[in-house]
Amino acid sequence: ILLSAMAAVTWKEILLLTGLVVCCYWNSLSCGFVFDDVSAILDNKDLRPSTPLQNLFLNDFWGTPMSEERSHKSYRPLTVLTFRLNYWFSELSAASYHFLNVGLHAVVCVLFLRVCRLFLDRTSSLVAALLFAVHPIHTEAVTGVVGRAELLSSIFLLAAFLAYTKSKGPDHSIVWTPIAATVILVAVATLCKEQGITVVGICCVYEVFVAQGFTLPMLMDTMVQVFRGKDGFPCTVLRTLLKLIVLVISTLLLVIVRVQVIQSQLPVFTRFDNPAAVSSTPTRQLTFNYLLPVNAWLLLNPSELCCDWTMGTIPLVETLLDFRNLATLAFYSLLGVLTYHSLQHGHISAKAVIMALSLIVLPFIPASNLFFPVGFVVAERVLYVPSMGYCVLVAHGKLKKISWLLMGVLLTTHAVKTFSRNWDWESEYTLFTSAIKVNKNNAKLWNNVGHALENQHNYESALKYFLQATRVQPDDIGAHMNVGRTYKNLNRSREAEDSYLIAKSLMPQIIPGKKYATRVAPNHLNVYINLANLIRANESRLEEADQLYRQAISMRPDFKQAYISRGELLLKMNKPIEARDAYLRALELDHNNADLWYNLAIVNIEMKDPSEALRNFNRALELNPRHKLALFNSALLMQESGDSKFRPEANRRFLVYVEEEPDDANGYFNLGMLAMDANENEVAERWMRQAIRLQAGFRSALFNLALLYSQSHREIDALPVLDELLHHHPEHVKGLILKGDILMNHKKDTIGAKACFQRILHMDPTNVQGKHNLCVVYFEERDLPRAERCLQEALAMAPHEEYIRRHLNIVRGKIAAISAAGQPLAPGAGKEKNVRKSSPAESFDGRGTSQSKELEGSQPDKRTKTKSTKEIKDIEKKRAAALKRLEEIERILSGD
């Protein structure tokens, strides 16, 4: 089809159109992801390579399963597939997405020029294509990334139409290959966006009024003759009917499949999305019909464009006396006159007009609200295809009556407006502030500017916009929720709770026998979640928070987030069994949610079931192999198990984790701990150094690096590391004990060692390790009486410590021996070997003990819940007992 289009379009025309598109839209490459792009691109898991490709055909445009009630029911898998290709090529680099959109718009322009050549002369068709290329109404479809649905659908819509024009043979016979191609292309266009199916209607209009040359009088005469029985159906009519029947049947099949895909459910919209949709008669009909001239005016005068026309943008037309009904009447009158005159005559001009009208009317029907409600009042991007008909009318009608100069001015002003409008889409802040200049009565716009400022952590300014939204639309539940959330971010909990309570009071009341979920937007139920999350910070209100979660679940039993939040609360309330049940219920609703499997694993840890926890961590990683928290905590669980068979896999997971979080020092620290477990000291040193570079003063990494040096007989290298540790953490007892041990045994610095141990006792006079080691210093200084008194005090502090009693007996034996020899007991008397004995709890022979104690506090924020106090005490007791068993070396005895 594209080659056929190029056959009727010269390369100069293609280059002209492409160059014009590039000139108008090159600045869109600097725009980011804004508005609906956030949901369709940034938050859509279907773009990620880890998501199975089949999910694209099971979920809607926004990544929500079609089976869920909160689904938008917009089924556009082929469009999402192009997003996924963009992600594969450049991940979340917005420029590549915008670049492809600009290229697709250029392709549409070329195809549109080829279509125009079917019923316009070369000059008029080129003018129509140029006008289409630069029309400002297209900025939302081209510069907004989600507008790609319009671009792709339009390409296949025009291709399907061009294919159908080849279905008539030279002898007026039916050529079935183009018809089959048309049906396939219609299906593809529909899988890009729903309005693609309307090309079937355009083909029908073309077949009857252009290909066969019928006029309305000719059709009436033919029908009259057939009904009178004078003549049978002419062959031409029969062939036309046969082709149309094939098109209609194929269309019906597509509609049936589409209805099956949405499971016969229309999406749930609220009165805030489309106020007229929930209005009574005649307000609903008058407003929806008034929207038609509003859209026509945007095509005629695209000077004031707005990205969002919902809520109070267009006030409801409530009575027949509303003067805006005159605009509706004028629109229908003009449309009627054009339709009547184009159907009355069979000349080429009439054919051009009828095809222009079909391009305007038929593709717009799905978005018109006339047959079924949609989730918006006006949307500029849905005018992308209808604008083709408008451009045909302008090019066909104006060139005969106005000068080329005026047409040049029109093209120039439109191009400048398009280029300027692109800058509005640079960021969410610029987009929504530009929209507020056009429309100040839309609370959603005030909310969205607030969201943009909130994302910049400018909460004070965001609050002003959210409060303005509540003034513009006092019954907007979402606006009050935004105010509450912002107050919470500003640590103004009282005001936050009041705002959430206002939002809660605006929720529709439960009506017996009526399904609640169908009357409220699913996201509005988050008011219960937000309020519960706020008040559960108060330990005395946990039950109240739980009641709110249960209330949300009772209103919507499939409210997954309520189960997740309630599970977290139940963990906080020390109810792990109920928390597990909440997560299992959520998994019934979303079995492929990696976060849920991760949370369930955390519950298993609380229930002291590490094997089941590891299995659930693994399930999370099967669904998302790069789930950062699951990688970290599963590797940590393997490491803590002490089972060497887990060590390679734990190491692999930590390596993947640091790929995902290269600036998180904890990942490198734990890689270092694994290397120490494996006695790979050089590797361990490298990882520890990396952790310290990323996080200055990293307590655990500094201590364990010093410990590593001590074990490797590099005690002197350990001293500067310990100095850095004690600089950042002067109260670090183990660091002081290790430093004192090195100063005593390797630097022979009893003064420095004594200062370390005295510092410990100054912070904690009951510290047995520090007290005992200070006693050893006195012994080293040959102050035996003081050493004796010190050991007596240590024994009083820990009467069950046998090693203190043993050392006291040794000192007393020495005192008795010296006294028997008649030698003085003054410090320094006699010549003894260095008999310094470290505390058994601080022999540092077993690196794992210091590691474990440090690791316990190294990563408090990686798990949803930390270990209970009782569990930590039990672990510490076991570790202390293990250390005492390690103390087998007696270095105090020196011979006599």
C-alpha cells in the first residue's frame, strides 16, 4: 500500500511533507513523558522485557488486566508493542518515543496525500496534506507519546481504504485480494485504536458514491424500481451489495471479538470525567450535541488548546433556552446542507465533499458520546482523523475563492502555532499551567499542576493548587485526597486527617442491592487506604486503621491494595497469620504480582519459616528477575543460613542487586561479607572499600574491614580503618576493644590501649569486656595490686564468668610468688614476658560474630519488618556462647 501511495506521490512531495513535519515537530524531541504518558509508559509493566509478551494481549492500553473492573477497556496491543520496542531500544529515553511519533506523522501525511489524489486535483490534494501536516490540533497526538495510538491507527486506516479502492477491476468485476487486505488492515488498525474500525464506513461511502457514482436520487429510483418489481437488481448494484455485505460481516465479527475482549463490560467513569454522561434528560442530550460544534470550532480556530477538557471545562447545557443551542443548530444545519448537496450531484466536487464529510463524521462517532459514554468531554487527539476531512474541505473550497497569499498565511500561522504548542508539552508543569490559562474552571488541571510541583517536592506551592481545586470543585474527592496527602508530606497530620475525612464524607453511600463499585471510581476508594495509613502511625489507633481497611474491602472485595496495606498493618500489630491470609487473598486477585510474593516472604520470616520465605522470594524473582528487594533479602537470607551451598547463588543475587542499585553501599558490604565467609580476603577487601567509598562512615563496613585486616595478620593496616570508624562512631565498643587489642599486642602501646578501655567504661561502667581488658593492661604495666582489684570488680560484675576467676587466681598466684621472694609489688618490678590476654568475648578469632552483630543493624530499611527484640536477644545469647567456646588460648601465663 505504501509503495502504491508513493507511485501517485512524487519524491519531491514526500520530501516537502517530511521536511515540514520535521520543522514543526523537531522541538518535541526535547519533551518528556507527561500527562497520560506517565501511566502508559513509565508505570506500564507491559513495556518491560521481564513481562511475558502475551500480557500485551491480555491487558489494556495502561497495563491493567482487561478482566479487572478498574480497566479502561482500551484494547490497543499493537500500540503497546511499539512502546515495548522503544523500551528495548532506549528504555525510558523520551526522545526516541517522540522521534518515532514524528516519523509516523510524516507517514500519515504521505498516505493522506495519496488518498486526496483519489478525489482532488494535484494542487488541492497537496494543500490539504500540507494543512494536515501543520495543523496545531495534532500536537496532542504527535507530541504526546500516547497519541501514537491515533498515528498507528490512522496509518492502517488509510492503508485499508487505499487497498479497498483497488477492489474494482477494469471490467467492473470484484477483485477479492484487496478486499481481504482491507479486512486484515482494518483488524490491525482496530488493534492500534478502536476507531480504526470506522474505516469500513468510509469504504462503504466510497463504494456507493464514488466508485459506483450513485447519487441520492439515483439510489431512490433504483430502490423504487426494485420494490415495484419492474426490474431485478442491476449487476452493478449486486456487486456493490456483495462487497458491502463482506465488509459489514467482517466488521460485525470484529465488533463481537472486541466485545468479548472487554467481557461485555463498559469501563467505569465518574461524573468528574464526563459530567454530562450522568446527567438527566434533556441535559445529557443537549450537552453532548453541543460538544459537536465545540470540536468543529477547535478545527477552525485552534488558538486556545487545552490538554484536558473534563470536569467543569464546558458547563452543562441544561435547558433549550441556553443560547449555546444556537451553535448546535448552526452546526447541524451546515452539516445537513453540505450532505444534501453532495448527495444530490454526481460531479467530482460533490464526491470530494461527501468523502470529506465521511472522514469527519464516521471516525468521530466512537468519541462523540452520542451512542455510549466515554471518559472525556473533549479530547484533541481524537480529532486527528476527522481533521483530514476538514483539510479536504478547506483545500477544495478555499482555493477557488481566496488568494494563494491567504492560504500561505494560514499554513504559516498554523505551523508557528504547532511549533509553539510543542513547548507546552515539555513537562507536566508547563503543560498544565498552559491549560489553566485557557480554562480555570477545571479542578483536574489545578490538581495536575499540584502533582507536578509535588513531584519536585515543592509541597507548599503544590498545596495552593490543590486547595484551589477544592474551591473550583468542592465535591471533588480526589482534590481533597491530594490536599490530605500534601499536608501529610508537610508533617501536618491533623489537617491531613481532616482533609481525608472530608473526602470520605463525599463518597457515595451504600445502597442496598446496588453494586457499590459501579458507582465510584476505584481510585477514590484510596481515601480509606490513605486515611488508615495516616492514623496507623499512632500505635493507639491501629485497630481504627484496620477498620478502615476492612471497610474498603467490604465496599470492593477485589480491592487488592486494601489487602496489601492491611497485611502490612497486621504485621505491625504482630498478627503474622492474619497478615499472611491478607496477602494470600491479594494473590488470588493478582497471582503474577512480584511485590505480593515478596511481602508474603517477609511474613514468612516473621513466622520464623525461612524455607517458605526463600520459596516466596524465588517466586517473586521468577516474575521479576530484577526485583531489587527480593534479590537483596533472599540473598541475605541465604547468607544468614550459614549453608555454604547457598553461597554462590547469594553472591549472584547481590551482584545483580548492585547492578540495579550501583549507589547502594549495602550491596557491596554484603558481597564483602560473603567473600569473608569464603576466606577470599582480597575480594572481601575490595567490596568493603567500595561500600566505604559510597557511604562515608559506614559503620559495619569499617569495622569488618578492620576485622579482616586483623585476621589476615595486617593489624597495623587495621588501625587507620579503626580510627575512621571511631571518628564517625566514637561509641563503637567493639571498635574500641579491637583497637585496644592491636595497640597492646602489636604496638606495645599500653597507654593507648588503656585509653580505649577506659573510654568504654566511661560510656558503660557495666561493660565486662572493657573492664577485663583494662585489668589486663594493669597486669601488663606490672601493677599487680591494681590488676587484682580490677579483676575482683570484674568478677563481681560477672560472677559466673569462669575465665575472670581463673585470671584472678593467676594474678594472686603471681603476687604470692613475688611476696615470697621478697620482691616489691610496684609496677614494672621483675621481668615478665608479654602475657596480655584478650577478653574471651573479644578474642576476634571468629570473624562471624562481629559480622553478625554489625549486619543486624546495617540495613534496617530493606525489609518491611525488622526482627523482634526477643528474637534478637536470643540470637545474641547464642552468639556470645559461641564466642566463649572460641576462647581457648591462654596467653597470660608466662612460666612461673
